[in-house]
Amino acid sequence: MIHADTRRVGQRRPLQIVSPDEVRRIHETSLDILSEVGCVYYSRHALDVLAEAGAQVDYETTVAKLPPELVERALLRPAARRAARLHHLRRLRHLRARA
């Protein structure tokens, strides 16, 4: 059986699911959520590292609230960019598989 993706018809164009403006809005909303709601971490070491980096950490609830500047700095690091892209690609594959 030949799968549809094994043959090319015409020029391939990148699939644009969301516009650049929507990407910006998603990013800004994510920053708001991380700074206002926070994220639960089950690693004491992770909480310590985040606290040292400037996050507001509640060790009792294990929630860390990440300031936008901290997230932006982390995204500028090459390893973080690669990891974020890999996560994004895996998520897209997962969503496509469910469709």
C-alpha cells in the first residue's frame, strides 16, 4: 500500500495552523499563566533552582510562579529553544493522531 505522504505533488508549503499574531497572543497568555497561577513541581531540587533564578516558590504547595523575564531568558538559551521546538512538534503529532 502506498501512503499519500510518500508522493510529492507540486511544491511543499509550510502548514500554518495559527497566524504570527495568534502565536504572540498564545505566548503572552502563557507568560501570564506561569506568573499568576504558576506550575506544580514535584522536585525539591527544581523548586530550589527556580527560587534561585527568581521564581516565587511555595514549598508547601510545590507551586512556582515564574516571572515573565525568567521565562524569556530561558527561551533565549539554545538548549531551551531546541527542547521547546521538540515539545511543540511532539504535541502537533499527538493532535494530528487524534484527529
